[in-house]
Amino acid sequence: MPSAAIVLDPSFTVAPVSRRTFGTFVEHMGRCVYTGIYEPGHATADEDGFRKDVLELTRELGVSLVRYPGGNFVSGYRWEDGVGPRSERPRRLELAWHSVETNQFGLDEFVRWCAKAGVEPMMAINLGTRGVQEALDLQEYANHPAGTALSDLRSEHGAAAPYGIKLWCLGNELDGPWQIGHKTAAEYGRVAAETARAMRMVEPDLELVACGSSGSGMPTFGTWEREVLRECYDLVDHISCHAYYGDDNDDPASFLASAVDMDRFIDSVVASADHVGAELKSKRRIDISFDEWNVWYKDRSRLTDGDPEAWEVAPRRIEDEYNVTDAVVVGNLLISLLRHSDRVAVACLAQLANVIAPIMTEPDGPAWRQPTFHPFAITSRLASGQVLRVQTSSPTVVTEKFGEVAAVDAVATYDEGKLAVFLVNRSLDQTIEVSVDVSRTGVSTVDEALTLADDDRLAVNSAAQPDRVVPQPSTATLEDGKLTISLPPISWTALSLS
């Protein structure tokens, strides 16, 4: 049996685990909102129309933060359409996803939903069709205590206390020609700087995210980051990264190594941001908000079901059915995000319900967990304290996209005598025995060992079989400071020790 070795030492750390690593994303796209998190007629709906089964799964998922309302949707969104009496809210054409937006769920509902889910709201601003004044209006409505037109309007709508939203995205993917209000880097950098400066006049302590590239494959990648940050470096806190991965070319070896690309993406954006900081002789450090990431089978996804010319309310959009391999990749992407905790301050799995999501629902029907739900939920539950620097000695696998890569990838966290280790085996056909030297950590007991794997790497969950794919207990031995476990092919494993 091939073997791999890891040495862990609490003296060598990356950074504290950020709870914001475990964010997700709710966009007015497809059925994420309507019949996803919000369905007033559902048997589990509460007094606000929120599906309690989805709220329960959101809490189980371990979500810390939710980005809203987009996404491409936000670049044409009028936030004021989604506040006040529902009977008076307008229906609008929604251009990003070719649908009709009823505005029955908006800012007020989102903040109430966040309170019930126990998550922090992250608000995106429309800098596609709108600008500085509309951003200030939204900020006043959401955050000003009282005594102005818009703060008093919020109170009239039933929310006397300000929402206190601290984390704001200055637009979305405005480098993309598909985006409503697409801009050049110079154009976007200028409006981002103007908006940030104005918002800080009201609340200097806001956290603001500038739009980075919508993917590392964009022709302007790197140049975009540099030009945008030259305009707004001292006015923002984070720059965004977006990345989606899929096995669209039937190349599972490369797909399983997707975290190699995420590692390179993060390192490249950090280098670009630090270069601009050095140029400007700034004492600030720009961190990363990786506020869209997931597996997404773009070549297989249908952006519309039925007549592509029809304008429908909440049509089904990119409701990808995830399998075991997808779940292993999601677990590995989380490993990448955690090991970059010194620079990744925020991360959002896109999206939460139905739309390329860990939670699936049916209208008037059940909700269930996709296989990708499990590595996210378990990592969120176990990761705490400090992220440790992990050096793995591992066999390699050959991939078409990335060449030779380590078969075993890992990250670990340590918190006052509690150790969590997260591992993936990217090999398509080999079980690998991993030995972990934990003698410096002081742990003596394996509290939990769970592995997600299956003889059928394409196995999925469904409404009829919601637990076809679930993590199973695995055997790990700990003797004389050496932890040993066998990782089956195409697997994700979590270990908790104390």
C-alpha cells in the first residue's frame, strides 16, 4: 500500500481559523430564494414565510455568514423594490437570469432570516446600473439609527433598530462582459473608490470588498486587480476571488486536483495586491474575500428549462446534482481556503439552496442534503483555534491540467489540546496509508474519524434517497504519538483528537 507522512507542530501556525471562511451565498437566481429559503405556503413555513426545514439545515451546515442579493442579479437590482408592504412591491424583469422578480423577499426579510439562521449578513451593492447615491441610500436605510428619511422608513416597515451590516461588496464581477453595467478596470476602480469614500464618511469602520476578477481564466486577470487597487487600495479591506470547478471534460484526475488551481489563484491575487501596496507605499494590507466558490458543471447546466424566451418567476436554474467526487473536491477546496487563512478573510460557498447548492428542496416538498453538504458541515464544526502549517510527503498522481500533484492533501487546526485533521486522497484507484506525527500536540485520544467515499464515485443523494451518500466512521489508530489511517481512493476524511 502506498504511504504518506505528515508532521504537525502547534508552534508552526498560519493564522487563526476565521469563522467567516464558512460563509455561503443567497442570490435571487432560480429557486435559491423562492421555494428555497422562502416559501410561505410550505408546511414548515414560519410566520415570516421562511422554510424551517431549510433554516435547520443551514444551522447544521455551520454557516457563519451569507452574501446577498447577488451575484449577477445585484447589477440590475433596485433595493427599495424589496422593502415595505409586500402588496405594494413591484414585479420587475430580471435580466441577469431572464426571469421575473416579484420582490416578495428583500432586505428586511433577509436580515430577519439571518437572525433566525444565526448568520452575519454580507450585503452587495449595485454598481452596475447604479452608483454612489444609491449605495448611500441603502446604507442609510440599513444602518442609520433614526431621524432621517430612510432610517425612519425602515422603522415604519417594522425595524426600529438599525441592521448594523458591516461587510459590503462594492458590486459584483464587473470585469465580466456578461454583467449589467460591465466596466473597464479604471472605470470600476474609480466608482468603487468614490462609493467607498462616501460610505466611510457615514461609518468609518465598515469592511468593504472591491471586485476582483470573476475568474483566473479571464483575459484581464492580474491586470484588473492591479488597476482596480491602484484606484481604491487605501479605501477597501478585501478584494474578491470567484472560482468554479467541474469535470466537464471527463478528466476526473484533474478535477480532483482543483485545489491546486485555487492555491495558485489565491497566491497570484495576494502577490498582485501586495505589489500595489508596495507601489503606493501603503501600510494597509488587502486580504481576500473568496465570496463565490463551488463545483459547477457549466457545460451541463441549463440556464433555463422550457421556452428560453419565457419570463418566469423562480424558474429552475443550474440545479446541479452533486456526487461523491464533487464532495471530495469541495472538501479539498475547503482545505485550500483554510491553509490560506492568513490572507483569506471571507469565503462564500455559492449558493445555499437549490442553485449549485448543498441544500436541495422541492416546492411543497422535502429538503435534503447533497453529498457536498457533509465536508462543509463537518469542517465548520471541527476547525477551530489556529491553522497549522502542514507539510505532506505523499505519492503523486498525474493530471492533464496540473501535471504531477500530491495524491494526499491535508490541513490541520489546533485549539487548546484539540486537534482536527482534514485529508483527501485524490488517487482514482489506490488506497493510501497516512501516518501523522502528532507527538508535539499532546493529543492522546481519537474522538472522531469520518470518511466520505463510495465504491460508486458518482453516487448521489435525492429526495427519495436523502442519505445514500453520508460520511462513515473510519478506523484510525493513535500509538506513541503516531496517528495512522488508510484513505480509500477518491475520499475526504476528518479526524478529531484531544
